[in-house]
Amino acid sequence: MKKINSLLHLALALVFFTACQKEKPVPEATPAQPMPKPSAQAVAEWQHQKFSMFIHFGLFSLPGGVWKNERVTKGYSEQIRAHGKITKEEFHALAKTFNPEKWNPDSVASLAKQAGMKSIVITSKHHDGFAMFHTKFSDFNIVDATPYKHDVIKELAEACRKQGLKFGVYFSLIDWDFPGAMPISEHNSDSIPPKHHQLNLNQVEELVTQYGPLSEIWFDMGKPTLQQSQELAAMVRKHQPDCLLSGRLWNDQGDFAVMGDNASPDFRMGTLWQTPASMFDETWGYRSWQVRGDAKEKAKEKLTSLIKVVSAGGNYLLNIGPMGDGGIVPFEREVLLTMGSWFKQNGEAVYGTTASLLPEQTWGVLTSKPGKEYLFPLNGPVDGKLVLKGLQSKVTKAYRLSDKSKSLPVGQEHGEWKIDAGSLKSKALADVIALEYEGDLQYTPSKTLAAAADGSYALTSDDAVSYHSYSGHDYNSTKATRIKLEWFISQAPDGQYTLALQRLPTGQEATVKITVNGEATEAVLKGFAAQDSAAHITTPLLHFTLTTKAITQVEVTLADQSNPHKDLGLDGLVLRMKKD
């Protein structure tokens, strides 16, 4: 049995960080002086957004996936300059007719709010180099190059503030228009020449100094060096220390991990993360000939994806692609408003929640708040008879959020709670069942460790629950990196214990931080080396006392402070907890 905030929980976590590769550092980001991070409040506010609007809008919206009367079927439509083999001169000529008079920033912000979204992120500049803001570093922008003359970023930022929404911008690290940049390529993961990097620094500085507070900057593509990624991060930190940076800043310099397009992790995440989602996998920018189908079915599809992301602890960024005249595609508006209607009844199961500590359930997923668990039976069963594994707290009430006045039958059999939700063939986009329980959450972990013959507990990577980040040096090197291991040990006898390292990967220097029941201690390991497996404890880290025959909480972090995303190879790790 596990009890939060008590001595009934044992979690042993190990996180490895590696030092940055040796390059000439910028003043704001030296290895000895790690890059400052956003405040805890800013991180919490970003993490609790849960559902946000992405907007792919730019000069690419005008052709709408068609060039010279031919559908451009290859690639995303926002990359039509590349896939349509459009020359620079031809693409510049489009700007002379780009006049999106139906674009209404107040209406867009209102739509996001009605949909249940908490922030908006819009393309300030995509790969084609056309800026949707008034930059003084290029004439190829919506104010100087088009008859429209409006700074789209400025006006949308103001509209978001009026609606109480957070605001962020997308910024491409590649630029197909700038003479000093690499030419168009198929993979878009190109290096950033010095002149192009300076342009990026200049335009990012404009964005962080002229458009008010930004919740995030969504960098994308390119293959910057570590120093270039650090310099961009430092530029943002200098002016807006609480603006979060996407993992696609690369070189593990972002504040949150970004999944692949329309992808969700099939592994546990141990860091801030986000899934970027488009209405259709085929494109993000407007495509005039896209087959759209039924709006309610699309709303159900996207809501199901959102629920899976949020239940796993992530944020969901859902895209719309305005038309060339600036109008919102009616289909996309209907999808968002349909989702918004669901949120009016069920939003409490998303906003302010965390991933549940209960084990995985066969019928669906859960979110959690103190005193409540929210059940999403995405996989049935059709008769609505749900078995909830792992919950040991006493359930006091069960009900659908869509009808709080009607209690659902709930009872306990063989140590498992069973809820009769009735038919799950409802017309709702997604059923949500709330369970209220007494006191602190008590639950049984899905896996616990048994003591060895000598009474000690071996904590190995094979027996651990793994937590991951998803980052990398560039778009082509992204992968899930294991950054934390977790174990559960129950029924350890009272007494004095030693927690020690037996095997550890080779390293130069690391800070070991250990927390037992909320009390932390730190030690520095210098020049530590891999140990051969041994029956005896080799490197004592901490002595502590257990005063209850249950599970206590222990957290161990091994870090060099520079790269929280790097996987140092946790295979072969062995720690041992032994009674003195």
C-alpha cells in the first residue's frame, strides 16, 4: 500500500546529466555557470496549460497547397516553397498579393478560449523566411512586403492578453530566403552559418523585446552548434527569463521536450513535454484540397489524443491553418467549438490535474487531483463495469462529470474497486467518471522489490520503472533518453539503513543529491569509476532511519548541472539499501 506524503512510499530515482561538449561558451551559459532556468511559477503555469492552439499562418497560406494549378502532394503545405520547386522570385511575388483581410486576431483568440485552450503559439517565421512581424532585419515581412501592412504577431499578442490567454511564437531556425543561410534541402536539418545565426539572434531579440511576455518560443528544425543553441537561449533568458524554450532549440538546451509531429510517447516521461498535433497528419499549413470529413469525428479523435497526452503528464498543442485570406477554415472552427462544449462539462478532469499514480488500467487512462481520480474509459468495456486496480483509499462517491447529480454504483471486491458506469455507448466525445476518496491517496504500486537473503535490497536498472526525456542534438538524432529510474520497496523492518552505490558508469564529476522523506543531502563524486559487481557495499551515500514497516520515499539524483536530458547509460547500475 502506498500513501502520499507519508512513510508509505518508496521511490528511488536516479538522474544523470552530462557536461556540454567543449566549445567557446557565451557569458550567460558557461559550464561552470549553467543557463538559468524559468521560475518554478512560470514552469507550473506552462505545465498547467494542458491544451493550447498552434497556428501555422504565413505567405505559404496563399497558394494553399496548389502551385501553377497543380496540387503539391509532397510534404506539408507550409513547405510548398521547397516541395513545389518555387523560385525565390516567384515566392516574393506572392507577397504583393498577400492581403489576409479576413484575419481577425480578436476572433481567433476568442475561438481559442471557447475551445478550452489556455494559450496560442503562432508562426512568427517559418522555413520560407517570410516574417509575420515587422522585423527591421529583413524586408521580406508582412508589413513591408505586402499590402496588408499589419504586424500579425503584435495584434495577436494584444488579443491574447485581452482574453487572458498566454502567448508564444514559433520561430524557424532555417531560412530559405536569407542569402547567408544554407540552401533548401529535403531534410531541413541544416547547419546554421554565422551570418544566419546572427540574423536568428537579431530577430529573436525583436520577438522577446517588442511583443510583451511570451509563454514559450517554439524553435524548429536546423542543426545549430551547442554554442549557437546556448546563445539563443541566453538571448531569451536575458530579456524574458520566464519564457520556456522548446526542445527543438536542440543540443538539449530546451526547457521542455517536444514529441514528433502528432506523436505521443509509449514510455514514461520524466521531464516537461508537449505533443504538437495537426488536424490532419498530411499538413499544418492550409491545404485547399484537403479531405476533411466529419467535424464531430475529428473532434473525438483529437480529444482522445489530448486525453492520452494529459493523462501521461504532457501538454497538447493543436494546430489550425488559416486560409490565404486570413479566414479560419469552417471545419476547423467547428472541431474546436465541439471540443469546447465538452470542456465546459469535463474541463476539471484536464485542468490542474497530474498523471495518476495508480498503475496502468486496461480500460483506459486516468488523471488525478487531491481527493479525486478521473477515469477515461477510452477502451470500454461497453457495459461500463470498470475494475480500478491499485486504489486502496476508501471511495466515497462516483459520478459522471456530465451528470454530477447522479451517483454511480461503486463497491470493493477482492481488494479492487468496481464502478458500474452503465453503457459507455454515449454520444459524448469522451466519458469522464470522477471518483472521490477519503484522506490522502493510498495505492499499491504495480511492482515492488523483495529483500535478499541478507535482508538488503538490490536496486538495479532491470527492476526499475524508467522515466525518459525526448531530445537530442538535432532533428535527426532525437530519441527517448532514460533519465530516471524508480523502485518501490515495501515492508522494510524498522531500523538504521545505509544506501550505497555498487556499480556506476564512469564519470569525471557529479553531484549526488539524495532525498529521504523530504530531507535532502548532497555529496560530490570526483573521478568516480565503474565498479565490478560485488556482494559488499562499496560507496556509502546516506544513512537514514525507517520507523515504519512499510515504504519510505527515497530520491537520488546524479547531475553535472548542464544537461538534464542526456542518457549516460543506466544499464548495469546497482544500488543497495541495507540495514546496519
